[in-house]
Amino acid sequence: KAKSASPLAPGAATIGVALIYDAPAPPAIQAATLTLSVDGEVVGTARVELSCKTMFDTSETFDVGVDLGSPVSLHYDGRSPFGFSGSIKSLNIKYVDGLPSAEGLTAHVV
């Protein structure tokens, strides 16, 4: 789990998430490194050992500010929908196919 050592300070912030996959491994399972940043500073990293880059459950939703689908981890089971009480001013997502570096691959929530 990627987690900052300190809580997010009040006020506007740019939150970045980069998920960089390792080289593909058969059949479709890939490991990846997840990096969490706040205002351009890395505040947490985690290894994701099992991930399917191209397979998704059709019952899952793409939510911003709330999670209406299943939890990302069993640590959060039974605690949804995780409503965000702040204000999201913009969301930018950049998908890059291949094996890029982590630099510049972030989804920003302000």
C-alpha cells in the first residue's frame, strides 16, 4: 500500500499517481511500481506484484471522488464508498503504452 508518512495539509494540492509496469510476463500478469506524489514530491511507493494491465471486471466503475466498486485492497473491505469531502478542480490522466520511466506519468487531482 502506498501511503504518505503525514496527512495531506489543508488547501489546494496536486496529487500524482504513477503506475509503471515491469516487462510483461506470460500470460498477462505484470508486476508494477506505484508512486504517490503531492505537489511534485514523492510521498509513497509500493510494489504491485500481481496486476492485469488489460483485464478489467465489467462490473467495476471509473469513479472520481468516490469508489462505488469493489475496494482496491482487502484493507478497505466493508468501508466503501470512501466519499471525498473536498473539491476536485481537475483530473488529467495520461496513459502511455510500453515501458516508460515514471517521470511525467501522473494523474493530477487539484
